[in-house]
Amino acid sequence: MPASVLQNPWRLLLAINAAIIVGVFVHKIQLPPYVPYNHLLVDYHFGFIKRALIGAVVALFTAKVPVWLVFALGGVTWLVTLALFVRLFQKTFGFTARTLPLFVFLAGSPFFLKNFMHTLGHFDIYGCALAIILLLMPAGSLLFVATAALFSIVLVLIHHIHLLMYVPTIIAIVVIRHYLARGCNRSNVTFGTIAFLLVSALFFAAQFLGTMPIPEADFVAYLKTRMADPSRTDLLQFSYIWYQPLAKEISDTWGRLPHNILGLPVFALLIWLHTPLWRYFASLVGALASETHRRLVVAALIGVSLAYLVMFAMVFDYSRWISNWAVCMFLILHAVKMLPAARETPLIPAEEQNTNIFGLVITLIPRVGIVRPF
């Protein structure tokens, strides 16, 4: 291998990431799409229920849902998210030899696009895509705040856990891009408060009033009428989640905790492998021109992290949660870069040996997983 590639391997690492993503996709389509398929079947046929928006939209276009639609819809969403992120990175940093290491640490992270490919068909990626759109939009008017509220409502209707997973990051983006940039006045504070209360009320309605109102056997019978192949009853084994109360979810999570907590050292290692990225992020926050901005950004990072801590106590898909937490950090990094800075922050060095090693390792890790690491 040429010495120049060893000293500056970032283009090669980008190509390796692309090849790994293809491999993850090939592996994914060989797995049975259990829960994601259910979400395409459930709609509002029996009234307002949780986790039904995607199925309701699908029902507008087809009465019978084939299994391949899980991959088609998930694949299109993944490609749109990729395109949005590439556009966001171009807008925030630009594509040059100097910014390539940062792009590899972000786009090539096993927490991000590679793991979204592994969780193809799940609802996590919708929060990421909508948050990126907010980072690309003009943020000067109340239309921006209204759009953020609308996106949050959509996410809660897709799955109410988004109130903890991506809505806090959307709030952080709104605060950073609108309220810190334009300042607070009575109209935008009142508007934002009302929007937050509406989204919160919708969450509580979905959580406590959105349970399926008919017996589970009748519910499963209805789902079979929407399946392209009703004989695939194995795909309906998770229909109980539309009946499970919050107390049962928490009980299941804590029951699995002794086993699942064994993955925490692996998560810690994966986070540590992103050290060059976290150092850059810390320097970016430290370089902000306003002390108030610095404090509020730190508060936003803590708030988003606390929301994920609550989620860890409620639902046991730990690999997905830690991956989405990292993605939220990546998105907030872009929002912070848009704030006024007192000085230029040096980018991740392209030719530093330790940085190259970190970049190679995270490139070779294909994904983080869904429940337990890998």
C-alpha cells in the first residue's frame, strides 16, 4: 500500500464504509422483519392508537402489505437521510481534504448510517431525518418553531418514545438556531411553550389512551386481512406491544437488566473510539463567542442525555438507544457550529497516527445492533 495512503487514509476509509454498508444491507434482507412489518399493518381502523401513523399512511396506498415493502420503505428513508446528511455536512463544513476525517467519524460511525441500515424498517431514522431538515431550514421566523412542533407531533404519532429519543434534540436545535440567534420575546416564548405542551399532551394520550380497544385475537385477525401473505403468522408474534402497559415495559426492562448491562463496557469502548470527534466537539463549544451560549449548549447536551437515561430504564433496546444518542450528539454538533464563535476551531487532524487508528477501527465496525452490542 502506498505510503501516502497510510499517512492519509480517509478516502480509502470512506470507500470501506460504503462497502460495509452494502454488506450490512445484504445481511439485513436475509433476516425476518418482525416488528417493522407489524408497524406497516397497524392503522387507525379501530380509532386512535399508538404506533399507527406509518401503517395508516401505507393503508392510503395499498390494502395488502407485502413483506418487501419493509425494505423498500426503509431503504428509501435511509437514502433520503444519507442525502440530507451529506447536504448538511456540505453546508456546515464543506467537503475538502481537511474536513474528510470529520466526515468519516460522523458518517462512518457504527452508531449512525451503518446501524440505521441494520435497523432498517424501524422508526428511529425518521427522527434523525426530520432533525436534519430542521438544521437545513432557515430558522429566523416562528415558521421554524411551528415546523419543529409539527415534526415532533409526527414523530410521537409514529412512536411515542420519540418524545425521549429525538424530540429533545429537536428542542435543542430550535433553542440553538432560533432562540439563541434571535433572542427571546413574548411571542416566540409563548408559541414555543404552547407547542411543547401540545406535543407532551399527545405523548400522554398515545401512552395511556392509545391502547388497542379490541381483544388481541380480533386485532391479529384484522392484521391478517392486511397481509399480502396471511399464512406468515410468524410475522405477527409481536402484536402484544399494542396492549402492553408502561408498567409491563419497565418490568421487562429491569428483568433483562442483569444480562443487558453486560454490554455497557462495549458501549463505553465504542464511545471512546470517537475520542477525536468528542475533542473537536468540546473545542467547538469552548470557542463559542458567548458564555451564555456555551452554558445553554452544555445544558442541552445534558438534557438530551438524561432523556436517553430515562429511556434506558423503560425499554431494553440498548444498542439502538446508545446509537441514537450518539446521532443526536452529531446533529447538535452541527447546530453548535452555526453559532457565532470567538475563534476558529481546528478540525480533526488528517495525518495524526492515533486519529488514523481510531478512524480505521470505527470504519471496520459494521454496526452496534438493536438490543445487545453486535
